[in-house]
Amino acid sequence: PQIKMRRWLSDCEIRKIKEDEKINLHNKIAVLVYGVASDKETGHVYQAPSVVDISEAVFSKNAWVIISEQK
């Protein structure tokens, strides 16, 4: 399991959000590691740690998110 996790992380983009930022997550997997993300359409709020499984999310300032292409 640890090797699979390392391989998965090596293919991911790890981002620290500087200001509130909208990110298109269509065909992607996002793991919110720190902070908050929200769905503007439904108003649903994701608190870290969480898998953000929507097509577009707004991430709060200073949030950390791991983004991977869905396979």
C-alpha cells in the first residue's frame, strides 16, 4: 500500500492556495488536506481532510489540495 501511495502522489499536483481559488475538477480526484473547499452550486462545504468529488470547487486561502487525473 505504501508503494502505491508514493506512485499515486508522484503523479499528482500538490497545491497551496494563496487566495480563494476556483479549480475545475472535471475528470480529476481532489483530496483536501488542509482548509476548506465549497461547491458554489449547492453551497456544500468540505472540511479537511476530505475527498472533493465535484466538477468545480472554490478552495479557501491557505488550503492544501492534492489533485490527480482520474484513471
